[in-house]
Amino acid sequence: MQLAAESEIDFQSEIYKDAYSRINAIVIEGEQEAHENYIKLAELLPESKDELIRLSKMESRHKKGFEACGRNLKVTPDLEFAREFFSGLHQNFQDAAAEGKVVTCLLIQSLIIECFAIAAYNIYIPVADDFARKITEGVVKDEYSHLNFGEVWLKENFTQSKAELEDANRQNLPIVWRMLNSVEKDAHTLAMEKEALVEDFMIQYGEALSNIGFTTRDIMRMSAYGLTAA
């Protein structure tokens, strides 16, 4: 049944390639953002510098993999669109870094962006072309280790980080909803449904918050902030 469903996707159609030019650009730009963010975090957390530089290099490799996915389908990624797509989270990360707000930076990169990536890749893998599927399956395994870094650090520093985490969540979670809404049509063209993306993201994000130390009641309250942009 899965093969039949895949055969209905025409990876060479102009409609597919047009949507793919934006989705592919988003994953390329997302990995570039992550690469730069981990380098900045290495400056903010010198005791974890080696690990954070290692993560930044992994993100750079992921970017090259997704660039190859675009070339495989002969699609030019719309990077200008992608930079605008990430502009809200990008600016908030830069502002927080300038203020030395490590907790906010970790929430944006290690929780929000990583959970967003994992959700997107999980939903994309079953409907990807063969080349992109192999690339994405390799990438998603790495993303869990990136998520784990943020979880571990924030758990170890939970008491003094909790208030800032709640503020950062309130500021940044609505941006994720606007991001998802802006690509709903393109994602649908790639057979990725927005409801599935939202569900997977909230599962990943909720588990991360739980691992850090938030209660179920906390997580439900914090998750509700995303709905303000729905």
C-alpha cells in the first residue's frame, strides 16, 4: 500500500518541484541556522565548546546532504524565502545571544528548531523520493543527539532556568505556528499534512520539556501559547 501511495507522487512534476524549491530551501537554511547557532552557543558555553562545535559541524554536513537532494531533483532552492521563513526565530536568537541569555538560546535552537526539524523529517521520510529518504533518515538520527544536548544542560540547570524558559516559550512558540501555516500548501503538495506536522512537533517538544523537569500541567499551559498564532 505504501508503494502505491508513493507512486501517486510525481517527483518530476512542475507543481511538485515548485513546492519542493521552498521546502528544500527551508531544510537547507534550517541546518545553516543551526550550524551558526551552535557556534554562538560554543562562545556562550565555553565549558561545552568542543561538543557544540562538533554539533555545528554535523549541521553543516546535513546542509550539504539536503543541497544534494535538491540537485537530484534538479530544483533550485528558494533560499530568500527560507531566510524570511526563519527570520523570527533568527532575530530572537541573535537578540538573546547579545544579552547573554543562554537559556533562551538553548530553547530556540536545542528544543524548538530541533523538534521542528525532527517532526518535519519524520513526516517527510515516508513520502520522500528514494535519494532524499536515505539522506533524511541519516539526518534525523543525528538531530535526536542535538536535542539531547539542550535537554541535559537545561535539566541540570532547571531551577534557575525555569522562569526564562517559560518566557522564551511564550515569545517563540507562536512563531512556530506561523511558520507551519506559511508552508501548509507546499507541505501538502509533498504529501505532508500540517496536522501531522503539528502533532509530531508537539509530541517531541512536550517530551523535551518533560525531560527537563516541567510537569504535565506546565507543559499543557506552555503548549497553549502556540495556539495564539493558530
